Amino acid sequence: MPTKRLTLGNTITSLYQIAVVEGKATSTVRLRALANYYVQELAARGLAGAKTERTLPGGGRPKQWDVAWKLHEKYRLAISLKSILRNLAGTVPNRTDDLMGEVVNLQMYSPEIVIAYMMVFDVSEDSYSESRGGTWCDLFRSRLTQLSTRRAPSWSVGMIESFVILEVDFSKGPVLLTAESQVHEMFDRVTEETKRRNPSI
């Protein structure tokens, strides 16, 4: 019997059920459906065989990544999945540093690896600030935009190839505000970069 195709909406409903309904906002399985969706979308673009929850070697230490794809026994693509559903003021400022740290660690071992970053962001918890010049989501998107211009042959350490922020409003249920087409653009970008760096695919 064929496996039912996942949609982005399915994955957000799963996250909402675990994080909000069951009250397990930090559960390690809250993003599992989203990771499986990413595996599905990579396969549809010619990168079959991606796995979830893989431990990749790093310059400082091995670290688990949410989705990873390998070719000839070496990982060529890694995707990190995160969520910010509450305590935005305490979480957003640290996320950029966390991102750069895990990215640098991986790139020290595999300089050519393609990296993408995905964040589920509950905008119902967000607020505008004159000092920030926008919302917490605006600030985080601006920082990620600055860090996501990494392209061959300029493989700057600490930067990534692509990102997407999935804006949700969990105050009204599992409401997804971001168009799925934006996620597809991210997949297209990282797939293109991965194939460019690995001509034998």
C-alpha cells in the first residue's frame, strides 16, 4: 500500500497537537512529521534517501541534524529544524549564535556541505518594538537573510545556503500563515546547490 503523501499543513497540525494540545513544546518528537516531509520533498527533487535524526561529524564534535542526505558515504546536505513558540524575547537573540556555532562546527569537517535552516515561528506571541525596528520575527528573518548567501565557490564559514521561516498562529489552532511555495523555493535552492557541488548525482 503506497505511503500517504505528507503536506506542509499535516506537519503543522502534528506540531500543534504535540506542542500546544499535549503541552509538550520542547518534545524531541514535535518536529518529526516536518522532518519526514522534508525527506519526501528532497526525494521529489532527485535527492532520494535522505534520513532524519542523523549524527554528522564536526570539527569540534559530532552533532545530530534533523535531516541529512549523503552520497558516496559522505553527507552532502544537512537541514536543521527549530521552533520558537513562546518566550520570543529570551529565545530569538540566542538563535543566531546557536545557528552559527552548529554551522561552523559542521563546515570545519565538510566545507562543501550544503546547509539549510527552517524555523517554525508562532507570530501570535510576537510584538512590535521601535527599538528593534519591527517584530521579533522581522529581526530574525533579517539576520538569517544576511547569513544565507553562501554559494560556490565562495563557501564562507558560518553561513548557510538557504532558510525558511514558517509563520504560524497557534492562538487560533494549527494555522499556517506562510505559503507552501516559499518552502518549495528553499528546497529548489538547496537541491540546485547540492547537485552543482556533486556532479556525479
